[in-house]
Amino acid sequence: MAVLTVNDLCKTFGAGTARSNRVLDHISFDVRGQTFVSVVGPSGCGKSTLLNIISGVETHTSGDVSVTSDEGRPARLGYVFQDPRLLPWRTVRKNMLYVQDKDDDQARRRVSTYLDMVGLGQHGDFFPGQLSGGMQQRVGIARAFAVEPDLLIMDEPFSHLDAITARGLRAQLQDIWAQSRKTVVFVTHDVVEAVELSDRIIVLQPGGRIFEDIPIDLPRPRRQSDPAVATLQAEVLARLEKMKAITPQAATAV
Ligand SMILES: Nc1ncnc2c1ncn2[C@@H]1O[C@H](COP(=O)(O)OP(=O)(O)OP(=O)(O)O)[C@@H](O)[C@H]1O
Ligand SMILES: [Mg+2]
């Protein structure tokens, strides 16, 4: 598990040019332990930029971001993207081994364990092109878990999938997460998904400020059919309606 600290973070693309665009505006939050945090907000409000800065792919303009393992060593990060990004010429197993430090027995065991967990234990020797989109996305999730990351970062991993497949994967993700003590930061457009999965929802508003930081205190496992989940989903949606009223740029997007 990880300790993630984001302190007064700002990001401006094209700073000092005519195209200067402030995308993140004094963002502060921290996440520690086995916590599942979702970041929701309208398209363009800076969610992916925030994840990219946390993972070190993107630089920030000011403020601080730190990720440490709660065991005091440098943190390992896992990333699940919107699309699975598998190498088409490698088998499922070889795609998963590719991101491991070593190709040893331990790594192979981890690959098998997480392939089993996503229900693809029999598909290790398949090539990505032989799998459906949902199966490929499951490989992407298994690959990220198999790195045994302290912090798992997920950027709209289910948004390209049909509703039924997405629902199945959300349930599977909850189960794997419950077994595997990870800190997760999960980006989604979908408030319903965020309430089902999260301990906490950070709502970003256009212009990249935190509008609200909402704790979700519901027992797990959560299922869509649970009335308490549905009630809280309606409540969080109502709060987002409030954001739309206050920030008209958000009105078309959430
Ligand atoms: N590399 C870049 N160079 C310049 N501007 C960028 C770059 N990456 C993102 N932006 C801008 O930053 C803003 C936020 O983009 P970002 O991708 O973080 O939004 P998002 O909240 O993830 O949106 P979506 O929900 O559509 O994925 C947008 O205005 C985008 O045009
Ligand atoms: Mg994005």
C-alpha cells in the first residue's frame, strides 16, 4: 500500500504563451492505506493530467506530489488505461511478464494468480487479437495487479465496454481489491460506478479545482442491486447537479 500526498498542485499547459491553459488549480489531498479513491468530473477538468502527474509521466507547474510505500521503500505503481494497450505480437502471459522486473518463477506465479483472478487462467497462451475487448481489458487489470503495485492508478478502465461487461468487471475489481491490499486512485466519468467502488470520491470541477471530497461509507461487497448503494448514488448525483448550477461549464459534461 502507498501514501500519496498531493499538495497545492498546479498545472498550466503552455505557461507563458498565448495558449496558456491552467488545468489543475491548487489541488491538495492525501490517500493512504487500503483506500479506493475515485476522481470524477466533467471531460477536460484535468483528471488524466492529475493521474499522469502522480505517475510521473507529466510534469507539474508548482506544488508537490509524493508517493511512498507504507513500508518505507520507493513505491511501485501500476497503471490501467482506458484501452488495454497489449502488445499484439505477444501472448497474454508474455504481455504480463513484459512489465515485470524479472521473468522468474515468482513473476510467473504472480501472472498465473492474477490471470486466474480475472477468470482468464486458461487464456495465457492466447494472443490479444484472439480475445474480446472485455477480456483484453481484464488482462490489462491483471497485468497492473501482477506488478504488485503499492499504488494502482486506473483511468476510466471500463468506459469503452458495454454496460453488462463493465458491471461484471466492477464486481471483479472489488473482489480482487479486497484481497490485495492496494491503494487505488480511479478516474471515472460515471458517478454510479464511483459510488459502487470507492471509499471516497473527489469531485473535480472545470478549471481543475476540487469541488467536493465525499466519503462513501457503505459496507462491502457492494452490488448495484443494493438499495443503500442506489440511494447514495442519487445523493452524489444531486451534489453534482449543484456543481453544474454553480459552474455552468460543467453543465454539458458530467
Ligand atoms: N499534453 C497536453 N498539452 C496541452 N494541453 C493538454 C495536454 N494534455 C491535456 N491537455 C489539456 O488539459 C485539459 C485537461 O485534460 P485531461 O485529459 O486531463 O482531462 P480529463 O478530465 O481527463 O478529460 P476526459 O474525461 O475527457 O478524459 C484539457 O483542456 C486538455 O486539452
Ligand atoms: Mg481523461
